[in-house]
Amino acid sequence: MNQFKKIISLSFRDYSHEWRMSGCFVLALASVLAPMMILFGLKFGIVSSMITGLIENPGNREIRSVGSGSYEQAWFDKYAGRKEVAFIIPKTRSLAATIQLKSKNAGRIYSTELFATAEKDPLLEALKVKPEGFYQVILSDSIANKLNVQKGERIDGSLVRQFRGKRERVHIDLQVLDVAPANVISRSVAFVSLELLLATESFKDGRAVTELNWSGNINDKEVRDYPSFRMYARSIRNVENLVNELEQDGINVKANIAEIKTVQSIDQNLSIIFWIIACVGAVGFSFSLGASLWANVDRKRKELSILRLVGFQGGKIILFPVLQSMYTGLLGWLLAVLIYLIAEQTINQLLAPNLEIEQVICYLLPQHFFWALGLTMFVAATAAILGGIRASRIEPSDGLRDI
Amino acid sequence: MSVIYSLKNVVKSRVVDGAGFSLVVPSVEIKAQENVALVGHSGCGKSTLLDMMALALHPDSADEFSLTPDPEEIYDVDTLWKKKKQNVLAKIRKQHIGYVLQQGGLLPYLTVRENIELPRKLMNMPDDDSTRSIARVMGIHRQLDKLPGLLSAGERQRVAFTRALSHRPSILLADEPTASLDPITARKIMAVVMELVKGLKITMITASHDWAHVYKMDLRSLHQEAEVIDNGNVYQSTFRD
């Protein structure tokens, strides 16, 4: 125990006495480690989120039905329950799914496509609200601009039909809950509840909608079916299987399979490139650190021999270079973290104005720093233990005399 | 006086590039408190023999290699080496042996005082005045707080002697301790060391290539004979009583 404590203090005294040499080791370590951390910061920051954005882009996950079919509620329930399906909702006939929108801020009336929406709609993921009932709507950015309205304002929606030879028009007072960003949907679309979409179709087909006091034919025994649907896979990896499955059921669908393949291969290639760089970097880092610490043990042979001559036991002598390597590892890591943090701040602040969305370009989590420390300490200790075992095996007399 | 070192047919060989060197000690006994000189020219194996006596180098073979630093403690050094009892050897070195090298051997990052006290600290010996008094006798009491790098070669050797004596070993080994010093300084230092060794009742074994010097100090000397054997391939050096 006494020898153990003594070795700790001696190794530290020697390390600080030789501060120039120690400083060089620390600098050498930091100059290899810091760029690797920056590389990983970029990989973890901008590259990951760009790839995730491409992979999870709703446009790439969408499966569109082609032509007109007939799907019952049970069919929708079956697909909604599947874990590969993120979202599915019925569509009505496209002619029935239009509404005329008018705002007091714009001179024209715009005929706009209606989309039913609900919880978990990938197109409205960024928004916190969902339209419910008959009087709420979320507008796409494009139509909101044309109508010159903003979140919270009210607009007038109207529907027209030819019923029993007469032209009829009904109005609904709609509240704009929010505006969907242009990067999610570029077309002019009004998102409403399924209820309102179905009410619209009923009205156009000449049926009555009692909730809205719209008159027409009453046919309450009707079982509803839908001609079409809007479906999103959980991930682009599920798209191809779902498409195959639907086509086996005789349903004609379309998806961006070619684009998905491109995105997947970009993701794969970038990952391969990063891992190659990371592996080469880690191996290079290990060798450069290992070599300098191994050389340090050789340089210390005479001193280690003297310590053994004075009576330190061989096993404890190993601690001397190992502890010194630990000091180098810890200080080098600290310096690398400092360099990395400065680089991270600089990169993020310099490039932040060029980004559209709020996004960090270079970023590491706290545990990444500890992984770097762990790797550094492991390599440092291994190299020093290997060198130290060699030093402790030679006889004390071998290192005593200078050549 | 009891016998402290007893060596019989101790052999240590080194072969480098086919040219060999062989050290042979047929029979040597050193008694407690004796002052012995190993005399011979450079390269004759003095340091090798001294390293073996310091338990820092293992003999190739030995009929006997015993160390009796204390009448109650008898160590069969050859067997300890063969059984790889490194820690026992380290403990004997720590307790009983002080070793002074031709030069260097001080730890550059410790002050003179810390260098001197290191062997005492390792043995958990209490701080007392003895180190200070040895330092005073050796003439280095004013340098105690300096680093060795700031001292002259002579001062460093004085510190090395003080460190070798600080933990009161029973044996002091010195390998050409004054070879790198000028003759006047060398003589002064050795005179002080001889006095200390006598006062502390220590066995001293010194290696030296300086015949005249040794005779003046009135030491018992082990003489070295050299011969070339094995068709001129091996240089054999023999130390005799």
C-alpha cells in the first residue's frame, strides 16, 4: 500500500517535472482525437438529420391508390392496425372533395381540394392541433397565402350542387386552426375532419346532412364505402412490401420506389464511408497513442531500474508508466474536448444563417464524450501495460547503465 | 566476524555476435564490516559481479551464492532467482543494500532531500536526524532542497552515497563511484565515506580500476585474472580472493 501510494506520487512528480515532454504527448493525443470528434459531431449532427429527413419524408412514405375502388371501414381498420402502416385515412371521389374558400382579405374565391385528416397524419406531424367537427380547417401554406389568412382567422367555405334541377349553395364558417408548412405539402389543400369531408360528399350527392341543416334525400341505412385512400408506411423500408401486398389483393397503387432506393443507397454509402473513416481514425489514433506511450516506457527504463534497485517490486513498477499514460490520456482528452467545443460553436454559428430550419450542424451527446474518454484510457492503459510488463521483466541491472 | 557473502563457482556469461564474455568466481567469502575492493580494468566484469551482489542480476549457475546480512537471516540468492522470487529479492535489496552507481541514479524530479529519504519512506522508517547528520558529514546539507540537475557531478555522488546509507543498510555497494570525478574530489569523498562506513559498521564493496587509489585506502582487494578460451572466442574473467 505504501509502495502503491509512493508510485502514484512519484509518477506524478516525474510527469510534472518533465512538463515539456508531457505537454508534447498531450498535444499529440489531442491533435488526433479532436478532428475525430469533429467528424463524429458532423456525422451525428447535420448528416444524420439530413438522412433521417430523407428517409422519413412523408412524400417517400406515401402509398397512393390509382383509379377508383371500393373500400369498406373494415378494410381501413385492418390496415390501420398493421405496425408497418403509420397512417391511413379514406378519400372520397375527387370531384366531391372540393370546397370554395373565400376570405375577407382576398378578392377571389378559390376552389380547393379537401383532405380528411386525423391524429398521426404525417403531413401535419409538426402541428399540435387537428381539425375536429364541422367548423375547423388547417390550410396548406399555398392556399393560406392566396387567401391571405393566418392562423386563428375565420374564412367562408361554400359548396354547390345541382339538386332536383336547381342550383344550391351552402356556406360553412370555418376557423383556420393552423397552416401546414410548404416543405410538407406544396399544393393548395384544406385539411378537415373526416366528418366534414363525408358531409361534403353527402351534400354533393344530394343527401341530407342533418347536423348542418342541409336538406336532401334521407337514406340512413346506407353502408358507406370509399373509393380511395391516403396511406403512409411507418418507414421507407416498409413501402415496397406494402405495395406488393396491396397489388396481390388486386389494388392498384403507386409509390416512389425508385426514389426510396436512391435514398437508401445514399444512406448506406454514407454510413460505409463514415465507418471506414472512423475505423481508420480509431486504429490510427490507437497506434499513434500506443507508439508514443510505448516509447515513453523505453525512455524511462533507467529510472524504472533505479526504482527497482531502491526496492520497488516489479509489479508495482508497471503502475509508473501506466499512471503517466493515464495522465496523458485524461489531459489529452480534456484538450480535445475543448478544441472540439470551440470548433462546434464556430461551425454552428458560422453556418447557422444558411440553414432554413432550426438545426444544429455539429453536435455530440454527453455520452459520446465519455466514449471518447473510455477509448482513450483503454488504449493508453493497454499500450503502457504492454510496455510496462516488458520493463518489469528485464532485470534491474539491465537499465542501470547508459550506453 | 560472520560471513556476509559466500560465493562458490558462480558463473555469468554473455555472448554477443559469437564473441563471449564469461565471469567466474571460484570461491569468495566476504565478512561483515569488511571493506573490499574489486580491482580490474574496464570491462573485466566488476560491474557484473557487483550487480549480482546487489541482487539486480541473476547468476547463470552457482554452487553457492548466499547472503547473510544478519546472523538470523540467511538467503540462498541463486535459489531465489531460480524460483523467480522477485518480490523477496526486491525486499532484501530494499532493506539491506545501498547501491551507488558510477554516475546518475538519482531521480531528477525529486529534491535532494526526497531522493535521500526515498529508501527510508519505502521501509516506513520514521523521520529522524540521522539523514541530516549523514548529509552534513557528506557536505550536502545546504543542497537538500535543490533538484539533482542543479548540482555538480561531485555533489551528485555525495547525494548518491547519502541515499545509499540513509536507510542504514548492512551492505554498501559502489560501482566506480568516483570515476567521473577529479582525483582530489574523489579522494575527499572516499575518505568521508570510509569514515562513515566504519562508524555505521557497514560492509562495503567497491569496484575500481584505480590500483594506486585502492592501495592507499588500505582495502582488501579481490584480484581479477583474464584468459581467452574456446579458440579465442570467449574472454574469461576470474575473481579470486
